[in-house]
Amino acid sequence: MKAYAIVATTALGALILAGCGSSSSNNNGTNAAATKCATSIGMEGPLTGPVAVLGQEQLHFAELALATDNTANKTHITLVQGDTQLNPAQATTVTQQLTSNSSIVGVVGPAGSQEVEAVGPLFARVNMAFISGSATNATLTQGKYPTFFRVVSKDSVQGPQDANYIVNTFHPKALMIVDDQEAYSTGLVSVMVPIFQQAGIKVDHESVSQKVTDFSSIVAKVTPATTVVVLPWQVATNAQQFGRNLAQQHKNAVIFGTDGLFSPGTFTITGSDVSSFGPDITGIPADASIVAAATSKFGKFGTFGPPVYAATHVLDEAIASVCKGGHTPTRANVLAAVKATNEPTSILGQPISFTSGGDIVNGKFFLFKIDSTGKYNLIPSS
Amino acid sequence: MAFFFQELVNGVTTGALYALVALGFSMVYGVLKLLNFAHGDLYMVGAFVGYFVIQWFGGPAALSIPVPLVLLIMFVLAALLVGFLGVAIERFAYRPLRNAPRIAPLITAIGISFFLENAALLLFGAQFRVYNTSEFISFSSGIQIGSVSIDAVQIMVLLMGLVLMVGLRLLVTRTKLGKQMRAVASDREAAEMLGINVNLTIAATFFLGSALAGVAGVMAGLLFNQVTNMIGFVAGLKAFTAAVVGGIGSLPGAMLGGLLIGIAESFITGYVSSTYTNLLIFGLLIAVMLARPTGLFGRPQLRKV
């Protein structure tokens, strides 16, 4: 009986506290927003777990964009972090937390296509915009998730572009393609393999978990006829290790990495080709101040941070435009403002506006070749 | 045939690593009947120690002292630091729960695992740290037999793994400490009544098991190059599987289990498909468990009534 009493008292206390907390946050959010454009946005990413390196980079760039935009727009937008660990189940939990927080009017992320599939209906239910900087699966923008946007191009653009480049540049008789068992990777493989087969190339399709770090057994299957190994992966150090295993076994195949491997300083296997949804921002003069700020604060960065900067900026500008119009930023009017986004330029070196499905207009991919110093050199598009 | 031998070399090398981690796992289980799920994370700490030793001596491309000396320092320091970390974990997390229901230390072990992973995340960040082994140990310094390549790091891992396994076996079977460990594993209370210092013996077991995990972590760093706070998860899972296949609590079983899993992984990837590697590996585990529920070298526990 005593135990029941303790449980009941604890539950009652928790309910009272929750009630106080929620009412106070609601009041603060609404009043503050009305007076000084103060509101919150969420940020979903793999902040811990096996690919925390990507998530931390995304978080850093989201924070950087928010700080810059708050100063420029005189807004008071705060960031609420949500750690998805690149896991759809975890992303669902995080999304439920963010959508139930009434002060949050939009979300940056999540990172993975598989997560977007899991959380898309949750965001649609509360009419909240969410903008990913890295989910590229082509099916995500076919109308299933009406509040989803992305600032990067999609696999149906990248896959054919990369596959045709491989066919026309390397003229391989045989190639190996290795997926990493994630939606991003398998989606690209399903687009690229038919193009290779149509070109009469013998394809050895392998599959390996992102958590594996030893590729010597797969590399042993690379035959002398296999001149290209295609890695549609997201973990650059894995690709680096794959390249080392190739060298270790004296195999001469060239690695072709998709945009997930665009990571100067980390993936540096000489002669490899890498695709990217954005140019190397360190080479864009207009991004010099962002590059300097990011480098001094966070050190080296790869391909995952800058698009999240762009996504955060889109959301910040949407909120600012609502406030400038004399309205309180709500989920509905922020969503409408995101849909109307029309930025003539961005950190990614291209304009940002969205199609009705949420895709970036005129999204494209860039190809780079890695030289012997590890530098990424842009391959001019033909 | 060359392909077969290449896969065999790859499998034995990986298997030796699994075996070293599995040994520590099995030792702790043998003495405390505790599934130490934090064991894989000790391997991760060892890998970080090795990484920082390389950095302290100028980085992989510009080592300020001879390579063999760097390697020696990496292994010794990793063994000592991780060994003492294991002892500290036993002292402060497991010992207070020694007489608690068995679920309590199990949950604590999972908690310690998360603690170590997140402590490493806070201390070292989320970015991958890279050994860049090929910058100080050339691929050409290995052996090439026909088209089979065995590089110097693989040879070192195989030899060290063998020496450590044989050494541990001798320690357990031929020394006073080994006899005490076996006595505590067999019956802790009886061992205490016979004057064996049980706490010290358990601490020594944790030290040895953790030191092996630390050494395996350095080996993994040299072989696979990358270190993050999460590398212990997969290693721990594979080591646990190896220990169970071999017969948990049995040291020869852990060695055999580790080697078997490494070789099976390699051959399944090579001859079947990498897509099915984990499916078939864990299918193998289930098959072994069905045929021999106590594992290959495990003994059924007799209960006196």
C-alpha cells in the first residue's frame, strides 16, 4: 500500500510539474514571439552514435548559421537539439518531442532518408516545415511528406549522373558496387546498377554494414578486370580504409565515391573520384567568412555541414520574413514562408527555391578528382 | 587457390583480434559470472591510447623515435592504462553489486558501456581519429606469396595474438595466480575459506582481461586505421559471440570461437556474399547453440541438490 502511495504521489507531482512547465513555455513563446521575433527551431541529427561525426558537423553549422542570422535579422531564435543517431526509431521519438514543444516552429533535419520516411507523417500532422541538408532519396519529394524540403539534390539526379560518368570515363568491363545497407546507399545502388548493366558492364554487388571497418575480405574479390569500385557510402573513413585495403592487396581499381564521401582531409585515396551535392565551399570566395568562422571554431569539416547551414538559413529567413510582415511566427506561416523561399545565392553556391514537392530547384551534383596531395579538384562538366 | 589463402589470412587476422577481446570477456565471466558488456569499450579506449601515442611522437608521417619503440610504447601503455581502468570499473561499479541479484551488475555493465562511449565522445569528440599506419609501416614491408599479400601489420597482429594467447594459457594453468583464478571461478566462497584473496584475484582477472582488450584495440587501430568512441560496440558484440560459440568461461573456447568467427566472416564474404555475412554468422551461432548449448568447449553446470 505504501508503495502505491509513493507511486501515486510521484505521478501527481510529475503531472503538476509538467503542467507548470508546459504552460510557462507556451506563454513565454507566444508573448516573446509577438514582441521581438523570438521563437525556437529544432535540429535533428546523429549527434551521438556511429556517425556522430556527421551529426556534430551538422550541429556546428546549424549553430553558426543561427548565430549569424540572429545578428543580421535581429531575431531571437533558439535551437533545440534532437539526437536521432541516424536511427528511424530514435528519430521518431525525437520528432514527437520536438513537435509537442509548442515553441518550435520548424526543424532542420533529419540527416538520413530512412529517418525522413519515419518522421514525415509526424511533421505533416502538425503542419511543421522540416528541411534536410542531406536526405537525398528520390521518393521523399513525391508528395508523401507535404512539409518536407531539402536543400540538396536527389539521388535520381546523382545516381544517373554518376553512373553515366563512370561508364563514359572509365569504360569498365567489370565493376564492384558496395552498398552500406542504409536507404541512402541502397537507393543509389538501385538507380546506378541498371545503367551499368545496360552498358554491358559486369557488376559485382556487395553489401557491408556502416559499422564494419575491415574490408580486406571484400577487397580480395576485386579481380584484375574490376577497374572501378563504386562506394555510395556516408562514412569517409570507411572508404579511406577500403582504399588502404586495395593498396595492401596491390589492387589497382579506382574508387568512385558518391556525395556522402566528399570529405577533404579524410577521404584522400589518390586517383579517386567523388561526387558532391555542392562545390567545395572553401573554394567559393563569397563563403570565405563562413569557412574561416567554421574552421576556427570547429576545425576541419566535410560535406555535411554546409547544406545544414543553408537549411537553417532558409528557416531563419522564413521566420524573419514572417516577423517583418508584422505576424507572430507560427508553424503554419513559417511553413508558408519556407515554401515561398527564393534566395538568389547560398552557401552552396547556387540559388535556393523549392519545387512543390520540396526539392531544390535546379539541384545538381559536382564531380571531383583527388590528387596525390589529397586535394579535391573540380572536374569540369562536359 | 590464391583467393582462398588471401581470405584465410584476412580471416585469421580478424579472428585473432576477436579472440583477444573474447578472452577478456570469457575470463571475467568465468570468475564473476558477469557478462561485462563494457568490455568492447575498453578495446575502444585502448585504440585511443595507441592513437595518442602516435600523435605524441610527432604523428604517423614524422615519428620522432624508431617505429618499433613507438609500437612497444603503444602496446605497453594501452595494456597498463586499460588494465587499470578495468580494475577501477570492477572496484567501483561491480564490486558493490557482487552479492546483488545478477540483473543488477548486468545493467551496470550496460551503463558503464554507455558511460565510456559518451566520456570518449566528450573528451575526444565525434570525429574519426586515423592511425594512418601505412605512413610508418609500408605495405611493401610484408610478404607476397604469389598473389597473396600479407602485410607487416597482419604478421605482427598474428604473432602477438598467438604469443598473448599462449602466454595467458600458461599464466592460467602454470602460475599461482592462475590457480587462484581457477579456484575463484570454481567456487568463490571455498576459495576465500582456503585463504585466497578473492578481491585481489578478481581485480587481477579484470586487469588481465582489460589489458588484452587494450592491446587488441591498438592492433585494430593499426589494422583498420580508424578510431571513434563507437568502435567498441561491434567488437564487443563479436567477442561476446566468439565467447559464447567457444563456451563462455572457457579460454581455449574463446580463442577458437574468435578465430572461427573471423575465418567464417571472411569466407562467407569471399565465397557467398557480403550481404549475408552477419546473417550466416549468427545462424552459425544458433546452430552451435542448438548442437552444443554450452558452446564448443563449455561444460554443463552441475547443480548439487
